[in-house]
Amino acid sequence: MKPLRRDAPLSEVLERAQAADPRAVARLVSLVEDDSPHLPEIAAALAPHTGRAQILGLTGSPGVGKSTSTSMLVKAFREQGKRVGVLAVDPSSPFSGGALLGDRVRMQDHATDSGVFIRSMASRGHLGGLSWATPQAVRVLDAAGCDLVLVETVGVGQAEVDVASLADTTVVLLAPGMGDGIQAAKAGILEIADIFVVNKADRDGADQVVRDLNGMLRLGGRHSEAGAWRPEIVSTVASTGKGIPDVLEAIEKHRTWMAGGELARRRQRRAAAEIEAIAVKTLRARMGDLHGSKALDTLAAEVVAGEQDPYAAADKLIAGIGASSP
Ligand code: GDP
């Protein structure tokens, strides 16, 4: 295939992305990140080709070994002949595209493998963070024929919850010596983890993290209901690859369990969240357009004059936005 030209029309980019041309895939992910006005057209073209990829979320505090584990997992999936997409999302970073995220150097092992697509994404100060952009980037990789899309998220808190809502299976990484036992309870990650990986099992304290996790799981939560999934706990030494086959086994076990109905439910929830995020973004954009508009000025004057209250005025404004929808 000839290299993708800079000025190639969108139709060609879409066609090539579906044929897994890495440059075309990268171009589409960039368009997502840049919030291109062509996104609705791109989404419409990709939609019939999506829904096939298994989406794996991987999250944990900085330094626990996410990028090392990702690299090892990619290697293992490649050995199974799977095509893999990796999206490394850093909600706190202003950098993206080719920027280094964590220690991405290890990922160079896969740089020349055409069966692996790796990309980092940053929120770049988007309103609402990456809640709308990440799922769209996942769609691009899915449509490009990735069997597996691994979404790696840095940080704690909301980002972890976001990754969980995106993924079919959420893997939470912990490591000894990082106060993670306590952090786990705080950040609510017990609720989002389908699989816990206690990495750096070569270090003192790893057994204690496993015991703490088991203790916390015994305390209850969503997983203690009848028929619920009880999170697996796996120990690894990502730097040597020890335990990685156990992670794969746990992922496969979860996938089998999900096939009993939970996968469909999760995907339904995910699509709902996706629509909501896009709708909120669209509304925000239209509200932005309204700022200083005649409609808003008129309503403001009426509120100042006491002719109507701000709640009623806000309702009218929203109704006006709805009416102006395409
Ligand atoms: P990330 O910030 O979560 O992506 O973590 P990295 O994958 O960059 O790993 C952070 C550091 O921990 C690096 O220096 C790794 O070489 C090291 N590391 C990763 N896994 C292990 C492990 O299992 N044992 C030990 N001792 N070090 C590890």
C-alpha cells in the first residue's frame, strides 16, 4: 500500500483505517483528539465495523508497573496471534500523540510490529476530560480490526472509574510499598476491579497486599451478591514476565463469565454513557454559541426587569437550543 498522503480525503483515510493502515488509524485518532468537526461522519462510517474488539482497562498509580505489564501483555496476546491496540490515557497530561507517557520506552519492542498499534492520549484541557474522546478512539481501533484494545490509564480517582465504564474487563494494578492497600479502599477501586494484579511480587510486602485485598473482598460489596463475579487476585513480576500467563487466564475466565449476560449489560451502559457524554458536549458547545447571543440577551434583560425568574429563563434557553438542533 502506498503511504497515506497528508491531503488524502477523509473517505480514503477511513477506507485505509479499516484495512489497518497504521498511518490512517493514527490520523483518525488525532481527529478524535482534536475534536474534529468530521467526527460524526467518522463515527457513522466506523459504526458497522465496531463491536468486535475485547476492551481491556488497565489502571493503577504511577510506578506500579502499568507500562511494563502492558508491554508483557501485548507480547502474550501477539503470541496468540491477536491484533492489539493500546491507548495510554493520561488525564493529567497536556501532551499526546507521540509524547512519552510513563516509561514508554519498553513499548519500542512492539514499534515495528504491524499487529500492534500504540498511541497515547491526553485530555488537553478538554471540558469533561476524555470521557467522550477515549471511547471514540477505542472505536477507531476496533474498526481497524484490533482483536483486543488495551486502555491504560494513569492516575487515581475519577480516571479509574472512567476506564472501568469503558472496558469489558478492568484490571487494577497494585504494588507493595505504595500504600496501595489503603488507597484501594479509598479510591473505591474494589468496586471497579474485575482483576487485581499485585505486581512487584519480588518485593517485600507483596503477600501482605494480597492478604489485605482478600480481607477487603470478604467485607462485601457488589461482588458478594449471588452469582456475582468475585475479583481474581493475581501476583506478577512484570519486569520478568512471571505471572503474566495467570493474568491472561484470569482475563479469559472473566470473559467467559461476562458472556453469561454481563457483557451485553456493560456494553449497553457504555453506549448510554457515550451518548450522554456526546450530548452534554454538544449542548455545551451550543451554550457557548449562545453566549452573548440575542436570545440570551433578551432573556437576561427580562430577568433584570423582574419579568421572569432565571429558572424559567434557563428552561426557555434550553428549549431554544433543542429547537435549533439539526
Ligand atoms: P507505570 O508508571 O505504572 O507505567 O510503571 P512502569 O511500568 O514504568 O514501572 C515503574 C518501575 O518499576 C520501572 O522501573 C520498572 O522497571 C519497575 N518494575 C515494573 N515491574 C516490576 C516488578 O515486577 N518488580 C520490580 N522489582 N520492578 C518492577
